[in-house]
Amino acid sequence: AKEQGRNNWQLYERTLTTRTTARLVLEGDIRKALERGEFRLFYQPQVRANDGAVIGIEALIRWQHPQRGLVFPGQFIPVAEESGLIVPMGEWVLNAACSQVREWQRSGVMVPRVAVNVSARQLGTPDFLDTVAAIIAATGVAADLVELELTESILMDPEAKRIKGLFRLRAMGVHFSIDDFGTGYSSLSYIKRFPIGTLKIDQSFVRGLPQNADDAGITTAIIAMARSLDLGVIAEGVESREQLDFLQRAQCPKLQGYLFSRPVPPDEMEALLRRGRIV
Ligand code: C2E
Ligand code: CA
Ligand code: CA
Ligand code: CA
């Protein structure tokens, strides 16, 4: 038993070392990729439930890796978060999204609000407010066209200074939404302490629609809650006609998901924006 214990330990240690090394290599690769400009933004439309008009777009990061091809955020965001690289990466994302909006506008495209994901770590940096304000000023985008998607965990730790910063951005015109809503533990009293405009119903609930009674109940409750709090609400991860039917009956005003479009590169999004709606 003693011998086996040692073998297990050696195995554990070896796995741990391999993991740590892989992580460090990835961290270095992300750093280089930021310098070399290998990240890209894809965009996914958000549509009005009753007519399919594109009323918003969400920017989602991709890594155009020279060897591995297109790498999805699940493969690098966790390491970026842990290493702190999410901070410069997040700045790059916001700047790229705002610049893209201006570029589209200059070529005569009507651009709706663009939603950008902000990680808790990024929001926690002391100069978050200044950075966002500086990017908006430098790109010349209307602040009203910028929406920052925060996660519920951010609401759990409401540092007074941070709340003030969010209200300052809101006063400039910037919008805020809560991503993956329903998966955390935020209470209504928390939500009301922040300048939140929209709740995004997490796709894990939408996935179970319409059969799963719990998911149906939660979805209906979030829509009702949003309405009574005078908040916007959007359902994410809509993939099927049945889910669409349920959400339309439940009077969910905005929808996002593969049923309408996958996240697409900028040129495809431009073509979609020129059409204005998804049929
Ligand atoms: P998220 O913010 O919840 O984004 C929604 C994810 O669901 C995206 O995955 C999107 O492609 C995917 N999705 C959209 N519609 C459907 C659908 O109908 N069905 C299914 N199954 N999935 C759908 P993606 O692009 O791989 O991003 C994953 C996560 O990575 C995001 O989840 C977000 O948490 C994070 N992320 C992406 N871009 C950024 C970024 O620029 N900054 C930060 N901090 N995080 C980001
Ligand atoms: Ca999001
Ligand atoms: Ca989400
Ligand atoms: Ca998510």
C-alpha cells in the first residue's frame, strides 16, 4: 500500500508539473499573440423577438493562431484570467469593437449597440473607468452604442468605489448588462445597486426549453422580474424553433443564438447589418 501510495504521488506530481508547464507555455503564447495582433473579434447578432430586426451585436474574441487555426475563448480565457493578461486583452477587445463600429459607420452602415464582455478582474483594476472613457474618446464612438456585459459575481462584491465608476460610465451613456443571469446568486437588492439595463438569461436555461419545467419556470420568472424592475431582458443560446416559440409566448423581447446566426467575422456581420434583419 505504501509503494502504491508513492506511485500515485509520483503520478500526481508528474501530471501537476505537466499541467503547470502547459499553462505557462500558453500564458507566454497569449502574451506574444497580443503583441503580434493574432486576436480577432467575431460578432453575433441580437434580434428583436417580434420581427427579427438586429438591435444589437455581441463581440466575441477569437485567436487566429498561425499553426492551430481559429482558437475559441474557452481555450485561453481561463489562463488569461489567472495570469492577469485578461486586462490588456480586455482593453484590446474594447478598442477593437469601438474601432470597428466607427469603421462601419464611415462606410455608411447603420450600427446598433455593441456588447463587449468584461471580466471581473478587468473591472477590478483601479483605472477601469479611465481606460473605458479613454477608448471611447479615442475611437470617437458614441458611448450610447457601447454595452458592457458583466457577470453576476461582480455584483456579489460591491465595492463603493467600483459602483461609483459604473455610475460615471452610465452617466456618459455606456450601458450595462448582466451576462449568464440566473447562474449566480445575485439578489434583486444587488441588481438595484448597479446601473444595470439588461439581464441576459443564461443559455443553460434556454437549452431545456420548452420541455424542462424548471428551466421554463426560471425563464418565465426572469422575464417577469425584468419587466417589473423595468429592465431589458435577452435570452441567449436560442437554437431551435421550439425555444423561439416558447420565448415569444413568454414575451421575451430580445433573442440571441445559433437559430439566428452564429458569431461571424466582421465582413459577414457588415453584410447582415446592411440587410438590417434576419429572416
Ligand atoms: P458568453 O459571453 O456567455 O458568450 C456566449 C457564448 O455562447 C459564445 O461562445 C457564443 O458563441 C455561444 N453561443 C451563442 N449562441 C449560441 C447557441 O445558440 N448555442 C450555443 N451552444 N452556444 C451559443 P464563445 O464565443 O465560445 O465564448 C465563450 C465565452 O468566452 C463567453 O461566454 C465569454 O464568457 C467568454 N468571452 C468571449 N469573448 C470574450 C471577451 O472578449 N472578453 C472576455 N472577458 N470574455 C470573453
Ligand atoms: Ca457575453
Ligand atoms: Ca452569456
Ligand atoms: Ca458564459
